[in-house]
Amino acid sequence: MLVVVDRLNLTDSFKAYDVRGVVGSTLTASAVEAVGAAFVDVLGLAGKPVLVGRDMRPSSPEFAQAFARGAASRGGRVQLLGLVSTDELYFACGTLEAAGVVFTASHNPAEYNGMKMAQAGAVPVSADTGLFEIRDLAQRYLDDGLPTPVEGGSTAETDVLADYSAYLRSLVDLSSIRPLKVVVDAGNGMGGMTTPAVLGDSILPALPLEIVPLYFELDGTFPNHPANPLEPENLRDLQAAVVEHGADIGLAFDGDADRCFVIDERGEPVTPSAITAMVARREIALAVAGGEETPVVIHNLITSRAVPELIEREGGRAVETRVGHSFIKAVMAAEGAVFGGEHSAHYYFRDFFNADTGMLAALHVLAALGGQDRPLSQLAEEFDPYFASGEINSRVEDKDAAAAAVLAQFAAGWESDGGGRGTVRAAALNGLVGTGTSVGTMDGLTVSAQDGGWWFNLRPSNTEPFLRYNGEAKDRGTMEAVRDTVLEIVRSHA
């Protein structure tokens, strides 16, 4: 019997692209059961297969079972996948032509859990494609109780790890690369299960890879460090291990293993933009060899300008899009793109149902590295010619006013404030600001030097009082001068 939780509001956990909530507070088993029922009803899945996977978080088994009960009560033929990475769910949805859900909160702390949903073919379920309709119907079921169960619902179990692993290996052949020593930090997340299956020999024949495991034990309490490689401090152990073991490369996966970060042999991070360019070159070459003219590659607007430059140079066509996986996937489908990359280390592949997969990106990087003799640091140099600021957050209550002030300064040109640090910056930027600049507003504010010497983007967070700054220039001095100028203006509005 469904237990109704007093006053639980699903708008607290349903976001634009997925569901994230605090276990026992904004997300409960009762709520999840209602969501399972609404998932089937909104998407018309009665009598059809419904895939349900989960990560290693302590609450995930209970939530997966609750969702399965709700879905089966509305006629769904539930297939419980057990432990899966998020890209493993996408694989299952793509190959089995079935809608599904995976319980995960990705890189969020242990007290969180959530759901990522996809329709048959791994088409994402977002606010634009039914997610909020599922939320609203689930809220009604949660408040009023589930409807009387219908006939035809069922629950069974299916394992897709072996098929997932074989499929990825079929896309990138590593059998003839030079031997590589690879340190992998799974962060106690799902990469601890998928890495031995895809890169190791737990299921398939061994590859010319020596895997040095770091935190492969599946533990959703994250006892070693948060499973969020986007934060530099969470890469420290991997960086040290790469140097200690004399490894060729380090790989770090986030909690649900759909993102992959790369460390070179010196223990230094390789930027996601450089990885995007590296993989784009390989995907363009494969598409051209298959007879495709001018393959399309997608990138978001805050990846390095080196990415579109390489795409055009290699005979592809670069298409810029907003930040966010739903935008990338939609444009991937509309353009028939072979590949897409984001600054956040999400990588999307046409051969993987336009979905993001960190493991397939890792295979491409290993193939590129192992197919030549240079160390990764030298290989990556050609893909990373600019100086980047990285993403810098500033807490600002009136984000629009701060952005308008930045635009006003850059449009009008910089004038000395009569002394102090501002004057130094004005001198550093003389001839750069206010002359020969262009402005874009696709995703926040983007200001670019028309000679290509520098650019920056100022993007508001949708959920927090932050403005996010990303910038890049041909030399470090210009990058720092533009960065410091913009941040001073922004933070004066804090």
C-alpha cells in the first residue's frame, strides 16, 4: 500500500533535466513509487518494457524496487538491470528500444539520490519532453494514492554489462596499441564496475593495458573523496598515483561514470576541450573514411576556440550550442552530428545513440595515445594552444545588473580610474577592450576580440545566485587582464 508523505513537494527534486533530492526529505520511496506509475502513464508504456537501473548509493536498491512497483502497477513490463552506470542505461535504452530510468545523483554527496530518465532509443526525458508532466501526475498520485493496479504489469531481471562492454569495444579497437599503464580513479562509483569490464579482462579478453585501480570498491558513502572530478581537489590522489606508478595516463570517473577526466603522465590535467578536439579528430576521420562529407561536430560555447578551429581544419563542420546535455543531444540529432563535447567532460557520440559516455571517450583517448609514441603531455599540446581561465563562480544577487555593467564597460572602452590597480589593468587592456569586439547572447554574455586574441563568457546559474566566468586568450597576460577586469566589475555588484 502506498504511504502518503505529508506535504512532500516534488518540485523540490525535479530539475530541468533530471531528478535530484535529499533522501528522506525531498525524495522518498513513496514518492519514487508514484513517479514510477506516472512514468508509465505519461509516456504510454503500459504493456511495454521499462528498464530500471541503479547506482551504488545506499538508498538506490530501495528506490529501484519502489519505482518498479509503481511502473508494474500501471502495466509496465519492468526489467531490473541491477547496478549500472548512467551510460549503461543509455546503451540498454538504445539497443533494447525501451524507456528506462537509472537511480543516481551523479557527483552529489551521499545524502542525495535522483533519477535520470530516457525514452526508447536513449532519447532524454527532460522538462521539454515530459519530465514535468511526470512530476505533476506523480504529485497527484502521491497526494491521493495510486490508482487501482491494471493487468499486464510484471517484473524480471536483466544484465546488460557484457553486451555494453562488447559494444564499446566494437567501436574502438585497442588490440594493436602499444602497452599502456593506466591509473583509474573510480571514486567508489560505478566506474569501479565498468572499468574492469571494458578496459580489463573480467568479461572480455585482455587488452594491452595495465590497469592500476584506485577506489574501485562500490561505496555510495564515498569514503575517500567526493566522486566529482570537476573539482581539482578530487583529482589529487589520481595525480599522485600516476606519478608514483610511472603511468602513461590517468582516468577519473564521476559517481555514475558518464563523465571522464584525463591526467597526463606528469600528473597534470588535460582539459576537456583538448579531449574534445582529440576525439573529434578521430571521429571526423572515421566518418570521412566511411564516405561522409563534412561531418558535423557539436561543441558548447565555452569550450576552447581550439575545438572549432580543429574541426574545420580536419574537414568537419563545427556547430556551437548552449551549455547543457539536453541542448547538445537535441542538436546532435537534428544535425546528424558524429560527436559532441562539453567543457564539463560530457562527450556525446552518434554511435552511442547521441548519448554521453565517459568510457567511450576514454577508449578514444587510449587509442590516440597508444597509436603513437609521444607521451600524453606532448600529444595534448597541439589541442590546447590557448590560455584558459577555467570556470570561476561569483556570488551575485542581481546577475542581470552585473552582466549589464560588464557589457557597458566593454562596449564603451576602458577608462582609467585615476590610479591603483584599475589603471594597471586599463594599460594592460589598452587596444583590446572597446575596439574590435563582438558580443553574443546565446547563453549569457559572450564578448570576443574580432582578431581572435581573447574571449570570455559570463553565464548565470539557473539554480544559484552565481555568475559563471570562462575566458581564454592567446597569451597568459591577456587572459589574466580580461579575467581580472570582468571579475572586478561583477564582484562590485555582490
